[in-house]
Amino acid sequence: MTEESVAAEQRHILLVPHTGRSKNIDAAERTAELLDSAGITVRVLVHQDGRPLEGSPVLSRLSRVTHTADAAEGCELVLVLGGDGTFLRAADLAHSVDVPVLGINLGHVGFLAEWEVESLDVAIRRVIDRSYRVEDRMTVDVTVLDNDLEVIGRGWALNEVSVENLNRRGVLDAILEVDGRPVSSFGCDGVLISTPTGSTAYAFSAGGPVLWPELDAILVVPNNAHALFTKPLVVSPHSTVAVESNPESSPAMAVMDGFRPIPMPPGSRVEVVRGSRPVRWVRLDDSTFTDRLVTKLRLPISGWRGPRTQKNP
């Protein structure tokens, strides 16, 4: 085998661990060791505090990268060890270079994670063997314009963009628009514009419905609105949803996935459309979203008898 073919076969994975607890470090070390023993090169994302990595004899030897657009360049996937916050940050890196992302839950609910830490070794073996499939998850693209309709910033979100009032002593005077037509104006703490994936996150806490991820749609949820018509809306994925703030209103902020903010001076406008690039989501099994919903939210299902068949009338 030539040097060129050896280089072509070299596999790379970006490891994104949450390093806040010692057991998390143990899981990251175990992951790195399993991948390394299979001949896979591991690079690790360094957060603001890199000291946990320095104290690890395994992780301290790995190549390190920071949260930049090319951090996962050349990797076959991004592997996340942590909760939903860690997953969203890792998805940002995977989305930048269009590679899949796999989450192993080390947190509490971990709705975005594929498997739990108890199955870590099996999950890593699936990665080593490339025994997984990839689904596309819808995203949204976001454009923020000022009062003169000049672009302030652009971004994207896997879960949601949250238009948030910055003046906690008052409300944000907002006007909701769909496909270039006004829907309603109201005072509120903010407005959430979510994907189906994000419907179980901030939008759910604000009173929105759960959307199955196979559904292509955009969810709009007013947050603590002071008006009669402030029910959540589910609109076409081909629609453009916009939120305008009154020029006399308070400054606001458009926050994507909880950590990518764009300032919104009074009179700003946020426009949201279906994302041009999905997030490529690694699946390790065929469990349904219904089962995940029941398990993660600990929903009561006692008394369920199931569909009747000819053998079980």
C-alpha cells in the first residue's frame, strides 16, 4: 500500500466532551482509547477552561482545536459526550463542514443524544465499524435587519431562534408576519421560531406543541405575550416567518440555539426561513421518536394494550 493510500484510509473524529465532572472525563478517556486502538485519529475540542484536559493522561495527548468553523474539517463525524447544550455546540461545528454528529448523553434529559453513557462501548464500536445511518434534520436560516432594512447579521439554528426582550422592566412590542403579511401584534417577553427538533426544547417550555422530527414545518411560539391571540402557530416549511420590533420598543436580541446572539436595536426585523443545509444526524438503532419522547419525559403509559391483531382480538 502506498503512502497516498494509507493517508486516504486515515480516519479522523472530532471529540466534543463536557468536562465539568470527573465521570465525564472518564467517559472521554474511554472513548479516545477505543478509537485510538482502532487506528482512528482523535482531535478534541477545548472549551474555555482547558484544565480538565491537562489533568488527563489520555486527553492531554490529543490534538486540540477550539470552536472555529473548520474545527471538524476532514473528520468523518463529530462525537459528543454531554447534554443538549454540548450537543448544540457540537452540531454547530458539524454543520459548518457538513459532517454527521452523534450524541452520547452524559447529562440529565439529553433529548438530542442518540444513546446513554451506559451503552458507550457499544456506540463506539458502531462508529468504528461504520455501523450507523444518517438522517437529515431540518434547520432554519436567520437574517436580522435594522430599522433601515440593512442586514445586521445572519445565522442558523437547529433548535430555534429566540427573539428576546432585553428590558426586563417592560415588554417587547412585536409584530408577527408570515409570508409578507401581518398576523398579530402584541407585547411579549419574546418570540420563539423553532424547528421540529427544537419543539421539545425552549418552545416546549413556552407552551408549544411537540412536533415529530420527520415533519417539515416551522413552529412559532410567542413567549409570555400580553394578548388574546397568542397561540402557537405551525406554518409551512416554505414560508418566511418574520418578527418586527416597534421602533419605540426596547432593544432585543436574536439568540440561535441558546448561544449564537445577534443584537437587535429598536425597530429591527428578524426573518426566518427553512435552512439551506440540514444537520446530519447519526442514528445507531431504529427506536422511534415516540419511544424517545416517553422515555426522556417519563410519560405514564400504564394501561396501554396496544393495537389488536387477528391473533390477539
